Amino acid sequence: NAGVTQTPKFQVLKTGQSMTLQCAQDMNHEYMSWYRQDPGMGLRLIHYSVGAGITDQGEVPNGYNVSRSTTEDFPLRLLSAAPSQTSVYFCASSYTGQRNYGYTFGSGTRLTVV
Amino acid sequence: SQQGEEDPQALSIQEGENATMNCSYKTSINNLQWYRQNSGRGLVHLILIRSNEREKHSGRLRVTLDTSKKSSSLLITASRAADTASYFCATPGRKLIFGQGTELSVKP
């Protein structure tokens, strides 16, 4: 089924460990983005990309890296996990400009850092 | 960046009643979108209204847009318990930033 696929769905990390959250879409969307959602904080934009090879920072980029080598994939890397990065992470994608008819979200990755 | 701010933050109604949520934004837009998030799940796109439209319907959803006031409203008619969720507005741009959302609780 077409959509945004996030893996893993759940992850527990120890402080200081690194990991990559995967996001893939098969709709040929130019725009992809990562959000984190914490209780009472709504969704906060971490990083986004408007096309392959182009990435930019969102509201809360510190501690996270991204790359966009293909249109389909937009992995989020946690360099050295901290308890403050315990959150639910969502990936979203869309067409850009006038072809933007809405964003498609993945089902989320629930990350706990202990 | 684009941003929507929803109001009220929380809304509790009985099944069968109508629910109205409001959204304000800051800059000029091409379109405004509403999303629903059920607990623990990703956001689902509900409806999009373009800047040259004043009202749009989709099933039990009615969205209005007032570009002069930079505001939009989402009306859910004849609400059901299954409508219980958080609702967000968003104005697409290079940075898609969401507000805190409106938490709707529909009691049977």
C-alpha cells in the first residue's frame, strides 16, 4: 500500500547510544519531514527536506542529523541519545507547491532513552 | 515559517452535538489544511481549503476560511464517539509547523 513507512515502531536506547529511525515513502513526494511529539508540546519540526540532496533545520534540530540521498528515504539519526529525546517521532511527506494536497504521516516510532 | 494556532485547547461534548474548532495563522497562505490524530497514532489529513475558497464541505465536516482575519474554523456536525481525537490546522510552507491542537472528547 502506498504511504509512509516508519521503522522501528518501538525502540529503547541507553543514554549515549546512537541509532537511525527509518522513513520511506513510495508516492514520489518531494517534501519529507520529521517531527517529535511530546505530551503538552504538540508536534515540533526537527528537520525537513524539499528534495533529494536538500535538507534544512526545523524548530528543534539539536542532537539529530538527516540526509536525503534519494527521493524515497529520509532517515533521522540520533548521534548520542539523551533522555530528553524520549518521544514519539513522526515522519511526513507531501508534494510541494500547488500540488500539495495534504501531508501523509507515518504511524510513528516510540523511542525511550534510559 | 507557517503556523496554525487552534482554539479551544480542549472541547468536551455529547454525542450528536456539533463541535467547532478555530484556527488562526500569521502569514498569507495558498491553502489551509486540517488534520486529525487519534491517540497514539499519526495524523490523518481531513480537508484542504484553498485561499480563494470561503467554505468547503466533506461529509460531516465543514471548513470556513476568512483570509482577511487569517482564521479558519472546522465544524463537525452530529458528532460521534469515534470523533474523539486531537485536531490540528496547518498552513503548508517550507516549514510545516503545527499548533498545539484542539483535543475533542465526544461522550456517548
